[in-house]
Amino acid sequence: MARLPIQDTQTATGSNKDIFAFAQKNLGTVPNLFKVLANSPAALQAYAQFNGALAGGKLAAPIREQIAIAVAEQNSCTYCLSAHTVLGKLAGLKPDQLAAARDGEASDPKARAALQFARAVLASRGGVSERDVQTLLAAGFTSAEAAEIVAHVGLNVFTNYFNRAFDVDVDFPRVEARKPAAV
């Protein structure tokens, strides 16, 4: 059970109401992540704006979802693994691609380079090497896409930590992390 209240979509006001309506329209539901983030309208709005801006960026939806899955697996976030498995399917990823992303792998060399770089960013807390950056660029990513990969890692770390800190109830078909969360 969530450690913070799950806000009621029917009584939401202001920016929370607008973001809930947007989620309902685009996802067909208002995920519990949104409802718990809504305890702070500023936190929900920050998430929605960051996520929305990146959705309009250069990276294709399948790579964005693969990054989210790889980061969630590394951070042992069951909520995000569950949510992004569904979103990954909606983005066209096949079961084998979803499973591979959990290990930072992909059969497509460009996607693999993105996932390896994202995992390096996560593991080094941003302290990647020049070689890591050059390997990513040599795989065909632009500077804009490289910047967005780091932004996606950051966004997903935020949601992973939030969901884990407040034990947000999983409202997607459950996908458990392969390794227990580190404490």
C-alpha cells in the first residue's frame, strides 16, 4: 500500500485535474504514479512537463521504452518495469526485445549502443568516459539524441526512486525485478 495518499481523480483541482485528464485521454487511465505524485502539484507538474518534453524529442518511442526498462531493472523498480513493459508493447516492442532491454541489450546495434550508454550513465552516476560518448556517437546518435538519453535516465531514476520510496501500488500487469532492491 502506498506510503502517501493516492489522490482522487474526481476531486482533483488545478494542474492536477488537467494532468489527470490528459493521462486519462492518452493512456485510458490515470496511473497510480500520477495519483501519488499529485500530493505535490509541483512534483506532478514537473514530471508531466519533463516527460512531455522528452516525448517530443528526437529519440523514438521504442528506444525511450527500452531505456526506461533497463533503468528500472537496474534500480529494481517493479512499478516502472510493469508500466514500461506495457508502454513498450504499445510502442511496438516484442517480448524478446522487452526481455533483452532489462539486461541493457538489444539485437539492433543502435538500440544496444543506447542501452549500454544509459547503463553506463546510471552505473557511473553520470561520470561516463570520453570513450563511452564517442562509442554512442559512432553508433549513429546525434548530440541531441545523446543528451536525451541522459535526460531519460534522469527522468526514470526520478520515477524509480519515487515509486520505491513511497511504495506506489502497481496498477499494470506486474513485472518483478530480477534482483532485489539494494538497501
